Amino acid sequence: MRRIKIHIFGLMEKGNIGTLAAQKALIKFLKRIIEVDVSISVSNKSVFIYYCPEIKENEIYGPLELRISSNVIPSHFKWIIFTFLELLILNFSAIFWSLYKRVSSRRNVINRMNECDVFIDLNLEKFRGIPISISPELIKHNPWIIVIHKIYWSLRILLTLWYLFLIKGIFKKKLIVGPASFGPFKGLPSLIRLMINFIFAKFVDLILIREPLSAKFLNEINVRNYIVVSDIALVDLKRDAKALNPSNPRLMVGFAPAFIRHTLTKMEYENYIEAHVKLIDYLVDEYCCNIILMPSSTDDLVVTNEIVSRIHNRDKVKIIVNDDVDFYESIIRELDLLVTSRMHPSIIAARNFIPFCSIIYDHKQIGFLRQISLLNYSILINEITCWSLKTLVDQALQNRLKIKEIIEKNLAKIRQSLEIGIEKSIKTLAFDSRSPETT
């Protein structure tokens, strides 16, 4: 029997640790399945090669479609224009032009896709909705914010639905979406929700969901062709856990803040910044901690700099900015505790058995924390005060050995279920996609 050929649609967003961690983990896992031949399309091939040197160059392809290079776009209105142009002008025209005119720059990836048995779309943040982090107070004072989010997410979803429709319709291959998070779809136009249901039912063979709350949101729009696994980055599990010393007088605490200015009121955003500032000064004064601020994306560096500018004990604080997942992970492995407002820093901490507590801005964090039984060590982002964040981190520091034990107890089962689910799904779909004479 010939090897299963898989092609991944990935991303290559320089400066996003979560995207890199997910892509690297998925490819490394698939390469451990002996019968699998893996390739990937990324938007920036040279950057991907630099950050993922373990992936062979002949396994990396450029994208099928053209993309706008996305940097920090400061306003919701500009995001809408950006997405609209990308949807109507670049993607539609480029895909048709590539497929029917056989433009040489896309010929290699088209030929590779024609050879494959299964496609995996790993674009993690496409089928989303109005985030839970949007403050009720912000909506109360600025009702237009909901309209902006409806338009923005509707366009993003339309772009991805159109892409999946073309891929499935033209290449006629088995298609897996995920592992990713989905929704919430409540509040989006009914037509968009109907389109999601139709495309997922007719053109997607399997949806891999990384946490159970997304399953609930898909159920609400009558999408059922999914299995719940977990975040793909967890398959890259580290086994040599750091030995924690509860009496260590010089604790090292890391912070991974998030750029969330557009979903909070000015007062709530100020509370978020000030709570971090007061907490860091408190940790230095009371616990003699060394502090590391480690933004996981270029967006988050903005809020990191704002926090550091107000800290009194700056000599005990370091900012580490690095796009390399392995380097970022090596810093997390040295921590006694991580305080994170982002998903993937907590994933990287968990797979290294490093205690962490979470500031929740999205339902995907809630789902993961429930999977790993650490929801008690979290707080919603729009409920932060100086006192509540200090209380959370005090509790986490005092119980960090317990947190480590909880991670160790739950992670092995989560990882085993994740690996079995993905491997079984891929092999089943690949077998179904082949005609009898090719197997």
C-alpha cells in the first residue's frame, strides 16, 4: 500500500508564536506516522524555512492564493476594508487565475495538491464570531462595535468558506479542518450561519475541534461532522519536567499579556494595564521575584511596553521578544509560574509541566482549562482589578506544586486522545478517498 499523502494549508505569520507552535507540532506528529507523506503551503516560504529548519525544503510550498501581508491594523474600520479587499480582489481572482490559466508560480502547489489524498486546513482563527471579551460596558456606550464585529467576522468567514468550496469542488479530495476553535456564531447574520452549516456539511469531511465549547457552538448551527480533540501543540509533549522548589527565594514569574484594546472600555483597559503594573511591583517587593515579560505576537508588544513604562522595579524586569518557538519555549521552561492572557503560552507551559494561571479573553481558553482542570486558576479579562489579579497569582504561587501535579495527571490522557483521534481520522479518510486500483 502506498504512503498516505497529506497537504496542509498553514500560515506563516512572522511574530505569532501560537501559529508556529501549532504548525510545527502537527507536522512533527504526522511525520511520526510511518505511512504518511506530508507537505505544507505557507504564505511566506523563506520565513517558514528559517523558523522550521527541521522541515525539508521540498516539502514546503507557496500558497495557492495571494494574500495581503497583515501587520498590526489599528482600527476595526481598516480591518473591514482589509478583509473586503482580500476577499473580493486577491483571493477570488488569484485562485481562478492559478487553476485555469496555470500560472507558473502556482503550478508546483497545484500539482502537489492533485497528488494528495487528504487536505488539512490549519488556519486556526477563521470560523470565529463575536468574542466573549467584548465588554458589556463597551457595547452599552458604543453599540456600533457589535455591527463592526458582525461585518468583520462575516467577511472573514465568507473568505474561508469560499476557499474551502473551491478546494473541495476543484480538487475533490478529503478535507479536514482544524484542530481549531469555532464560534460563537450567535449574533452573526442568519445567512452567514446557514452558509457555514451548508459548506461544513457538503464540503468538509471532518472538523477537528480543540475544546468542547466550540462543539457546543457548532451544535447550535446544526453542524455535527466533528470530533473533539485538543490543541495540536500538545502532541509535542516534553517529558523532562522542571523540578520546582517551593522554598526558592528567587522565583521567576513570566507574563504574556495580550493586545485587547478594541474589546474593552478605556476604563477596563486601564484596569488591565494597572493591575499588571501593581502585581509586578508587588511580586518584586514581597516575593523577590525576577520578572520576564514575553509577548507572543507583535501585537502584544504594544501592551507589554505600556506595562513596563509604569513599573517602579524595572531593574528586576526583562522583556524578551523572539519569534522562535523553541527559544520562547526554553524561557517558559525556566519559569516558576506563567501569567498569560494568551492561549498558546499556556499550551507551551502545560506541555512542559510549568504552572500557569490564565486571564481569559476567549472561549477557547475556557475550553482548554476545563480539559486540563485548571479553570479555578483563571479570571475573565473584563473583570480584572488590581486586587483580583493579585489574589489569583498569590493563589497560583502558593499552589504551584499542586498545579504541576494537575497538569501531569491530565495531560497524558489528553495527548493520547488527541493523537489517536487525528491518526485514525486521517487514515480512515485517506483510505476512503482512494479508488481500489490505487490502494
